Amino acid sequence: MSEVLLSAKGLRLAFGGVKAADGIDLDVLDGEFLAIIGPNGAGKTTFINMTTGYLKPQGGEIHFAGERILGLSPRAIVRRGIARSFQLPQLFTEHTVLENAAMAVAAREGFFSALKPLLRPAWREEAMDLLARFGLTAIAGTRADALNEGARKLADIAMAVALRPRLLLMDEPTSGVAASEKMEIVERLATVLRDARVTAVFVEHDMEVVGRFADRVAVWSQGRIAALGQPERILNDPDVRREVIGIETGGRHAAA
Amino acid sequence: MNSRTEAFLAALLALAVLAAASTTPWLVFVLTLALAKGIAVLGILLLLRAGQVSFGHALFVAFSAYTVAFLAPKLGDATLLLPIGALFAGVLGLLVGLFVVRYREIFFGMLNLALSMVFYSLLEKLYTITKGTDGIRVPAATFLGRTLDRHGYEWALLLTALALAILCAVFARFYLASPMGQALSGIKTREARLEFMGVSARRVLLSAYVISAVMAGMSGALIAMTSRHVTPHLGYWTASGELVFIAILGGAGGVIGPFLGAIVFELVRVYAAASFADAWQLILGVVLLLVILFARGGLWGMVLKLCGRRA
């Protein structure tokens, strides 16, 4: 776990007068789980949007596995091995969970086949296997618009994992998830990602989750990275506690 | 609905068409037109799956019909005219599609409408080529080199239309179950997700658009050969609206819906026109209103309910 997988240098992007990225330098190491924390509006999601090609930075560079990906379309970036999940799960609401997963498998395997069914045996099997790993087998036949928030989040992430990315960017994977099921979901997620050897960057507000699952933590503040390091150090840093954790959670879950 | 029940119902509908045509000879013409329109509506249905309504698909019907009218004196055989009409419509569909699939919803609908009206105007104004509103007479086509008498010609066209309808319906059913077809409703519900899975939503929609244009082309070729007279009215916006009307009437939930809708539409039109003269449009309007208010799944949705399953 030392090779740099994603490298961002000097990323800048402003919306009007608001600097959402003001010189972001960040190296994501192959195999690590990197948590991004920080107050709302600090530019955490903007970083994900720039990395996935949804927003174009006004300055800076992004390299992935040695290749420059700045300026590529979201589609081209996905094909290079960066997948994302969403703060608000982006599921195909008229489809079942199984069909959603199968769509993602299809997207990876070759979408433009007009006569073979989406739920062909091989893809159905892979989709069911994926759902099993996420603990979603029981709701495979449920339509996506009928799920609770926790299941929608997991299904959303499962679709991203089905693309077999090298890097997965997750925007608040546990927001909106009931506190009682949060740890279980993250535990399961971490297992799946480690098994699949996926490097993960996740935006997270729950410091207990961060403390338990992140290898490193990056603290975002006003479009800059205010601190970066091991969770024990960062989460116990008085400045971070006051500036970020205090504001965000009122001091709950201050450290792992 | 499982495929066996659907195939059974389709066979039932096909037999009903044949039975009606053999007992009531003047219905042969009406039912051929109905099946032809049903094929075009099937194309509309594909786009409806993506949440997109084209108010201009009569463009492809008319383009193909005029292609057949121009080529019929030279290539008089139906087995040549039909595929050529469909192919030309498909090529036009690709050109138009490259442009319109960049837009969604009202813009998609209106752009289609606008382009179809441009073509309509050309048909109407370029008198030296198109004979304007007088239209062009289409000579009777031969079938595999054989010249048929009037009765045989009408039946040959009806059977061709029926065969094509079945072929297109079976194809559409496979298509809709494929990733490409399933992604159409993905465009409706979560287009951004497709892009973030590495799939081009535009290409998905373009494929469906070209297929719908080819289907409209088959429809236009059949209509030209059946009515043996093409006029710019084939491409007028009301003709496009009629296709959407039939799609709603028949129901977008299954591939039989368009044909059920088209047959009912044509029969209501013929009988209402005969019995109530100028009031038939009023009757059709009321029928559509009732469908929208009480049977959102259209006639096909009603059939599904009768079969005891949810639409």
C-alpha cells in the first residue's frame, strides 16, 4: 500500500465567489480507505465531482494510475476504473434491485446487445452474487423506489462495485441511514471492498465510522485540505476537533 | 405477463383480424392500414419507454411512403419497395436522431414536430417533384414478380402487414428485455446514472430512435402500397399526433398494445364516420379522455386486468 493511484495537484474551482477547491493536493494510495471530513460547503463533493469528470476544475491536474484524466468525460473516466456512489442514491426507480445490479454488470460487460435479455443467466448470477455480498438478497425482487434509505444506499454502492473499479468514490455512504444499522452496513461494505481490493475514498460525517474504517483522514476546510493523516492523530487534533468535528456533530463521536 | 400468454393473445388478435377480413371484404383495406399504423406506433412505444414523446414520427412514415411512390414505377416489387422504404426511413432516422437525442421531453417532442413540418412543407411546395397536395399515384406493386388481381393484391398486403407486425412485435419484445431496452426506462428515471456507469444515454436513445424510424418506414411503405396514393398529409402533424394517440389508446405496457390500439382506432373511425358523419373526432376524443382518466394502461392494460394481473 504505497503506490499512488490517484493524484490531484493544485485543483482549483470557484462558483462565483465561493472557492469550492482552492489548491487541492491529494495523493490516494493504492488499496487504502481514505476518509474526507469537513463542514458542509467545504468542497468535499466538489472534489468527487471533479475526479469523476462531472465538474471541470479551473486549474490543476488529476492523474489516475499514471494517466492524465482531467478533461475526460464521466463515461471515459468510469471506463478507466473510477466509479462513484451518490449522496442521494441514483437507482433506476422503475427497476428491481436485481435489475439495477444487472444493469451495472451489463454496463461493464458490453451494453449494446439488443437481443439477449438483461437478466441472462450469467449476469443474473453475478448480480445475485453481488447482492448477496451486500446482504441484499432478500430484496432482490423489490422495486428500487420501495426501499428504505439504508438499502438504497447499499444498492447504489453495489452498482458502483459491479463496475469492478480500482477506485471507488463514495459520497456520504451512511447519511440518512438509521444509526442502528449504520455500523453493520459499513462493516459489510468494508469487507466487500477489501475482498475486491478496491481503493476507496469516502466523504463521511460520522467520526465513529471514520475512526473505525479509514486508513487516513483528509480534513477539508473552505476548499483546502486543512489536515491529512492517520485517524488517531487527526481526530484527536484540537484544531480539527474544534473546527470540524465540533461544528459537524456537536462533539459526539469525537474520537475512535 | 408471461410470454406464453402474450403469444396466445397475439395469436388470438391475428386470427380475429383474419376472420374479420375474410367475412367483411371491405375491412381488408382498413385492417391493413391499422396494422401498418400499429407498426409505426410500436416505434413510438420504444421512445415512450424512455419518457420521450415524438410529435413528428409521421415524417418517417411520409418519407418512406414517398420513396415507395417514386420508386414503384421502376422497381415494382413489394419485396424491394418495403425494405428500401424502411431503409431510407432508417437512414433519415439516424440523421435526425443524431440531432434530436440531445434533447429531452418537450424539446424532444417539439423538435421532432418542427422537422416533420419542414418536410411536410417541402412535400407541399416542391410541386414539380412531389405534385404538391395532389399527391402521387402509386402503381400496384407486384409480389415476387407476380401481378395480382385486386382481391389478391389486398390480401397479399394484409398478410404482409400481419407478418411484419408479428416480426416487429417479437423483435421489440426481445429488444425491450435487453440491456438497451431496459436502459430506455433508465433514461426516464435516472439518466445521469447511465453516464456514471460508462453508458452513453444518447447512444441508447439513438438506437431506439433509428429502430422507431425503420418501423415508421415499414408503416409508410405499407400505407403507400395499400392506399396507392401518397399526399403530404401523411407527414402532417396531425398524422404524428395520431400515432401518439394510438400509443396512449393501446397502452405502452406491452408490444401488442399498439396493434390493439390501431385496430380499435381505425374501426371506431370507420364506423363512427359512417354513422355520425362529422362527429367521429368527437367520439375519438371522448374515448381518449376515458382512457386517460380511467385506464392509464390503455386497452392493453385493460386486457392485463382481465387476465387477472396488474398492468
